[in-house]
Amino acid sequence: MKRLIYLLQRSKPFPYIIINIILTLVLLGIMIYSAAFSATKNHYPIRSSLEILKEGKEISSGLSRSFSELIRGRIRSARDFNEHGPRIFLFFLLQLLMRPAFSLFYLKHNQAVIWIYLDAGLSIMLFMIAFFPFMERLAEIMN
């Protein structure tokens, strides 16, 4: 741990670390947003643009409410708001844990690029799993 602190103090900022810090802050913002608003009161400041444009439910409808329920541990209720909510929330939660973990591995192992490749590969795989229903829907719309 002392070596890691020494490396951080002596080194110039690495783009990979800066990107991970920014992503971590964005993910924390998503979690705070989900915790700040209640699904039952539905007073979210940001409305679903697809619901506004299409004047109806779309695949992403209810995701904010689903996240709000998940942050409170209400999985069944979260699924009622959006069936894909738990899967996508888990993706964001895993990413929130992966950003600092991969940053530490990268620094601890003398900026070994393999950690960036592992991070990117795992993140792409998790993204594909989490957002597959959205990609299917997009393909339907485009045809």
C-alpha cells in the first residue's frame, strides 16, 4: 500500500486513471440520483425523452424508478417498473466497483497495459449482456 501511495505521489497523471476517476464520479452520480428520488412519488427532474417523443411506454420506461427501488433493496418492485432494471443496475454497480479495482491493479503492476485490455474486454462483455434487449429493440426500430 505504501508503494502504491508513493507511485501516485511521484507519477504524472495517467489518462487511464483520469478516465476511471471520471467514470466513477458519473456512476456515483447515478447512484445518488437513484437514492435521492422515490419511485412511489415519481418527482424525477429528468423525464424519459422517449416517453415524451412517443407519448407511450418504451423499453427504457421506468428505469429511474427501477433504480430507485433497487438502491433500496426492493428487487420485485424494481422489476415491476422495468423488467431490465435489475440487470442494468447490476452493470452500473459492477462498473462502480471495477473502476477503482482496475486502476489499482494498473498502478500496482507498473502500468501494465494488460489490465486496460482486461478491463475493456470485461466491460464490453458486461455491457452486451446488460443492454442486449435494448440493442434488439434498436435493431427492430431500424428495420
